[in-house]
Amino acid sequence: MAAGADALSRWPYPRVLAHRGGGKLAPENTLAGMREAHARRMRGVEFDVMLAADGIPVLMHDSQLGRTVPGVGSVSAFASEELARMDAGGWFGPDFLGEPVPALQEVASWLDDHGLWMNVEIKPAPGHDVDTGDIVGRLIAELYPGMAGAARLPLFSSFSATALGAARAAAPHIPRGLLVEEVPDDWAGQLEALDCVSLHCRHDALDAALALRITGAGYGLMCYTVNEPARARQLFSWGVDAICTDRYDLIGADFR
């Protein structure tokens, strides 16, 4: 990554992303959430993907049922068709009762049709880092075979370097961002090893000097999960390129 790259070349993507699509406004990781983001004129969304038992990538954050989808057991123990019959919206409110667990193929196609950019977080179930990265990479590569401009291509991110490496092998033209909580001392080496374009970190693990070192090295910098407008404004003043937020009713696409 070229040192001193300008903001547009570091991060040609939207500045404000809807966290898990729905944020606090609709059930996370569902098409209902994506529709809410679109209705509020968001330009980009972030969401989580893991594999169902049949190897189909589905949108889900937790590896276990119980929080957003009623039931007991591992998500990876159920086929995608079984998950699609489960209720991923009732926990959020009665208006979303029966909202299904969607497949990545369905959501990615819907977002592309509606002009929303996507940050696909590869979130493998335990022990499934390689196959999740590989399958997600291949699916996205089929949807985006390399003809699109850089700003239109999705971005993969993951806390798993192994999953990111597998996605890189399967879809080398799809850009990657490394997810961390606190920024490690060897952040530059990790980004270089995976040929990443960006670092994604917890917003409260960052200060102005560290932000400058990361962006000064030419990497994009995204912070999660930023729900206070004052904090968002401060991060942008430090040169942070993008934020992920649950409160895109308060921090909208054109926030400055």
C-alpha cells in the first residue's frame, strides 16, 4: 500500500455503513434491515456471513441460536432451508415476525439491484475458517467477476486471518479489510501479509496519533460501532475514513 495515499484512493467506499444492515432500526442481518437502510438513503451496509450445514452462506452473527433466532444449537447444524423457515425478526418487534434468515446470494443480489455497497464480514463458525472464506469468496467472485470499478466491488472483512486468506485465494480481486478490536502493534505486517486495503477497529481503541499512522501508511481506516454523532465527528476529524453505526437515523449517509 502506497504511503500517503489520499482518502479517496484509501477508501473509495461510503463513509457511513449501516451495522448489520438494520442497526437499531430493524432486525440485524435480514432483508428487512437492508430495506430499512435503503429507505433511509444509506449507501453502504455491513453484515455477517457464516455457513449453514449444507455449505450455503447465510447472514448470521451468532454461531448459536437463541438471541436473534429462537431455538437451541449451532447455526452450522442446520441446513439453509431450515434456517430460512426460522424467525429472525420477531425478537426485534411484532412488525418483523417471521422474517427469515436470508442466504448471502439473495441479499447480495438485492443490494446490488438497489445500488447499496456491501462490507461482507466473514464470520466463520468455530473450525470453519477456511471453508467459509473459500465459499464466500467464490460466491462473491461469481457476482462480481472483476468488471466493476474498485468503488463498486464489495469488501471482505474478518477477525479471522485464516478466513481472509481463503477468501483472497478464492477471489483475489475482491478487496479485504482486517477486523480487530484493539489495534495490534504489528498491524502493518498483518495488513501486508493479507494484502489488505483497510483496517477495521473498535472506535474506543483508537486515538488521533494511531489513526494518522494507519492512514499515513495508505490504508483505509474504519471504526465500529459508532452511535454518537459527536464521536463520529471526532473520528472523521482524525482522518478516519468510515464508521459503522447502529444509529443511522442520527448519523446518516451524508453526515459531516
